[in-house]
Amino acid sequence: MERGVLGTEYADGTVICRQGEAGDRMYVIQSGRAVVLRQDRGAESEVGELKAGDVFGEMAIFERQPRSASVRVKGSARILTLDKRAFLRQVHEDPSFAYGMLQRMSRRIRGLD
């Protein structure tokens, strides 16, 4: 892991967050890719892939529930971490940030149907 000006550089295979763990921050992929994994009855399956510009873990900002999935870096990736305070500051400085995140969340929910 290499800390940079923006975000942190993660190596291939690094787990960013684990299903079932408590979360208090969200992540923005600045470059690279990651896979979303779900564990069910001992079997792990890939349920999605994230790329630059994608946000994940945002539900932890709104509610203190265990993570619903794990996210693992595929290749290498630079990822920015935002806790609740940083998120609220970003929304205050740029309200379109919140609007964009709501759009992505809406698309994600529609994709579940």
C-alpha cells in the first residue's frame, strides 16, 4: 500500500473491505479496478466489478450496518477513502457530488431487479 497525494495505491488481491465487518467509511476508485464478492453458505461468488469513478461502501456513511459484500483489488488500484466527516465536507463544498452518488445508487438498485 502506497499513500499518495490522493488516495492510496493498493496491490492486486488486496481486500479493501470484508463482508460482515462494521464499516464507517466509503471508497472512490480513482484508477484501476476491483471486484465485489459475496459469501453465501461458504461459497464466494463475484457479483460485480468496479472501475475508476465508481463508489462503494457508501451505505456505511448512512447506516452502521455490517458490510454487505467484500471488495478486492484486481490488478492495482488507487482508492480514496472518505469517512462521514470527509463525505459531509465534500457534499457541502460540491452538492453535485451527492447528486452523482444518488444517481449511481439508484442505478445499482434498479440493476437488482
